[in-house]
Amino acid sequence: MSVARTHFPAYSRARMESPVHPAVSRDAGLAEAAIASEADIRSGLTENLARLWRYGLVLSHQRDVADDLVQATCLRALERADQFIPGTRLDRWLFSILHSIWLNEIRSRRVRQGQGFVDAGETLTFDGAHDTETHVMAGQVLKQVNALPEAQRTVIFLAYVEGLSYREVAGILDIPIGTVMSRLAAARAKLSGAGSEGGRQ
Amino acid sequence: MNTKHTIPSDEDLTAFIDGELTAEEAARIEAIVNEDESTAERLEFLARASLPFKQAFAPLLAEAPRQKLETMLAAIPAEPSTKSNATAAFAGRRRFLGALAASLVAGIAIDRAVIGIGRSFSAKDENSEWRAVVADYISLYTPETLAGPVPERDVQAAQLAGLDEKLGLSLSPEAVSLPGIDFKRALMLQYDGKPLAQVAYLDPETGPMALCIVKSDAGRKAPDLESRKGLNVIYWSNETHAFMLIGRIPADRMKELGEDVRRRLSA
């Protein structure tokens, strides 16, 4: 074991990096760090626009609402760039921002305005005619998932489409892991039941 | 969690299917499943909901109004007003191109949640799990999936070259050709974050077939036959990669084809 401790990368990095900024005033150094992190958030947003939009569509079932959700998420993320913890997953952070905007602002506003929600089947379709293979089963799976209640639909999407762990899903939705599990179990029971009724193998 | 003899809840079984349990918890569930028929049935019932979610939702990524969203993002002013916008926009665009390329891969990513559960609950075995996922995926193929003309040799070579880099291979149309069976396309997929090469073929008699390759350091393994989802599979591995050939072609013929391809790939 002692062999493995012969060198400390953390120490050597600290020694090498510390002399980089001494000539710059403290304030200038901080400003530079803030700018760099905002640029990081911006490029992270750019990379994740389509995934965020898709999540917005899954939540709202409406394209224009998905557009709004992404825009609000971009604004909020850039405003709060300093709250992002470097080294953690930016996409998870963005998803949680989008989810809280949906939950706290957009959804409640729409419900209050009495607009309700359009039929899931209408909006969540796509022009997949050029891609037979995807087209064949995609419509069926989409339809089944979209028929689930929002709470179940959301965990199915985050866990099985985005491939997040239970812990990550719980973090984004701000709910206990046990709740993630029970929603997934209930969704699975529903999907399996629907599957057999539909005469799937 | 439950004590040893209590029946696992749907939550326990779901976490088991999703690979979210610790090794001990998973072993406990597996033991109960092996002993208790009703638990085994419940597990299979819940596992039936392991649908190809990723593939189903992938087309929605392409539906996102990227240009509109990009423009919207670019229109948000930088927080401290001293920002060099030109640089940020340029970096943004380069990242955007990268993201586009990445999304092409993500768009055809295989759903790792799809576990072929069958009767053997060996979900922990990484080497068999990728084959279960491929079998699930290929079982959705129909001859129409692979309709269209057979690509020319240079097109085949170009498609294969695209796989070589990611997988550290050197595939030629000759090495992967199957006698009497049409080469249809070579695709880069992704399994559990790792590149997965798929060469798809169409057998005029039995329909779609595929040769799939992933990087694997599990070690050399002689060819073996198995059946998954009603498809026959011959699989083997060398020091660097794991291979599988899958299709509805009869087992004997599959064995011959697999061994033939294996010889040419290792030549």
C-alpha cells in the first residue's frame, strides 16, 4: 500500500498552478473565472439544446411550450452560472433547472389559465417515414409512454431514455429515491399490462 | 429492504431489472426468483416493459428546432458587459457542430435498459448482456428495414472505414462478406456508452442478419452458439474485441458462417 502513496497528484498540481496568477490582481482573476464559467455554460447549453427541448416536449406535450422551456432554462442557467459546481454533470444541472421551471412556473400558469393540455398522440409524433426501422416500433412505444401520468412518464424518460441512475433522477426531480423506484415500478406494471392487451409478444 | 424470505416488491424487482441493487440484494432476489414461481412470473411481467425507449424517443431529438434555439441562445446577452461576444459565438458554433455529430450517434443509441431476461437471470454478465441488447434490437428488423440496393464495394469500404477508427479495427468488405448473403450497410451504434459496430446483411431466405463488434478485454473465447429472441447467435472474442453474428438462419449454417468470418477477421 505504501508504494501507491509515493506521489500526490493534487500536491504537484497545486504547486504548478499556483504561480500562474500572482501578477494579476485578485479581482481580475475572479472576473476571469466567472467569464470562463459563463462561456462553459453557454457551450454546454448549445450542446444540450435538443435534449432539453425533447424533455420539454415530453413534459408539456406542446412544441411551443418546449421552445419556451428551453429559452427559460438558458436564461436561468446563464444567470446562475456561478451556482454550477465545476466537475459535476452540466446536462443534469440543466435538466433540473428545466424541470423546476416547468413545475413551478409554466405548468401552474397554464393550468390556471385553463388551457389544459393537448392530446399527447398529436404532438409527439414525428416524420419517421424515411427511417423504417425506427418508425416501426417508435410510434407504439411513444404512445404507451405518453399515455402514462406525468409523474411516471418523467421517471421513465429520465431513467430509460436519458439513461440516468435512480440517484440522478431523484436529484433532478427533487424527490426521494424510493419515490423514483415506486413510480418506475408502477409505470412498468402499466406498460406491461398495456403490452399484453395490445397483443404484443 | 425485505428480510430473506419475504416476497420482493415491484420496486425491488424493478431495481433488480435496472441493475440498481447491490450485489447482495441482487443475489437475494435472484435466489427467490429461482425458488418462487409467482415471483419469477412477476419479474417477467415487469421486465416486459423494458421497451426500446431510447430508440423510440431518438427521433424527437431531430425534431428540435435547433436553429431557432441556437439563435435564441445567441441572443441572450452575456452577463458581464465586457464579454467578447465574437469569441463566444465562434466557440459556440464549433461546439454546436460537435454536438450535431454526437447527436447522430445518440440518435441511434441502443437502449441499455433493454435486458433480455428470458430464463437466465445473468444480467450481471456484461458479455452476455450486450448480446441480449443486440438480439432485442435485431429482432425488430424486417426485410423492409434493410430494403434497397446492395452498396458498391467502395461504398462498403467507406462505411467500414468509419467503424475502424472508433473500434480500433481494420475491416474490409472481403473480410466481412457472407457467401450468398447481401451486405446492406455498416453502422456505428452505441452500447452503454461504448461504440458498437453493426454490419447488417439480408439473407434472401431467412431475412436480416448482423455482425456486431464491441471492444472487450474479457479475453479470447472460442465460438459458441446460443438462441436469443428466436434468433440464432454465434459469438466469440479475441484479446481486443467481442463478436457476434445473429440472424434467423438455421444454427448449423450460422455456425459455419460465423467460423468462416472469424477466420477471415483474424487473418
